[in-house]
Amino acid sequence: MPVTLTVNNIPFEYPVSGDSPGWGAGATDWAIEVTDVLGGLVGPNDLIQTTVTIANNQTIPRNIVGLSLNTGQVRSAIIEYSVYRTSTATPSGDSESGTMVATYDNLAGTGSKWSLIITDINGYAGINFTILDSGQIQYTTNDINSIGYSGNMHFRARALNQ
């Protein structure tokens, strides 16, 4: 006896173990609909959650590994992030989480191709973000003492294509 599975408000009669043959069309239709739904959840230019190490007292902008937007395909992106930095001088740690909204304008002048609006939701981790015309996001940090230092950032991005 099949079970009814609903995807996108469409009911599908899906077979269970021991059902008689002849259920291939129902299972295929269900699989196609689920594939379409999943394809809408993660786009080709989205970035899955990633963790990177953040350096202390980084005064020269440094690339955030894996946080780069494709200028040939991405028009804008929403980037969720959190940063946590600690050292012996700051044992309770400095933390921050927020959202970056990056928007690409291929007609803008050099140095202005991307705009980056940052809304930090809570905290202060002593980090600043910038974006290059290439779509690479960079950071600088203040000094919270290098003894016992540990710093990391988690991020993920949802891209809207051109």
C-alpha cells in the first residue's frame, strides 16, 4: 500500500517495500518534483556554510578564503556571517554576527563595481570587511593580543544571478 507524499502541494503515491511492480511513474514524478524543489534551495553560485580562520591584528586587507562572488554570473548576494575571536587578554572573546549585502554593477568605475552593506546584528569582533572589483571579500582586524589567540568566521551566501 503506497504512502502519500506531498511536495509543493502536489500529492504523490509513493511505493513502500513489498508493493507490486508498476509504481515507477509515481516514484519518478516524485523524484523530479523533489529535485526541482532542492534546486531552488541551493543555486549554482550559492556558498554553503564554511568556516575559516581569522588572523589577529590583520592590518593589510586579507582574502576570506572561499568568500568570492563570480562577477560574470552574480548580480547580488546575501551573506550571513559570524565571527568569534579570543585570546588570553580577551578570554571571554569578541563576537559578532550579521549580514552583508553585496551588489554588482558592471558599468561602475574601477574600485566601485561592488557595493557592500554590512549590518552586524550583535557584538563587536574588531573586524572590518571590504570587497574587491573581482568579487573577493577581504577583512582586517584589530589587535586583541596574539598570546593564546584563536579566531574564526562562519559564513554562507545566497546569490541572485544576473
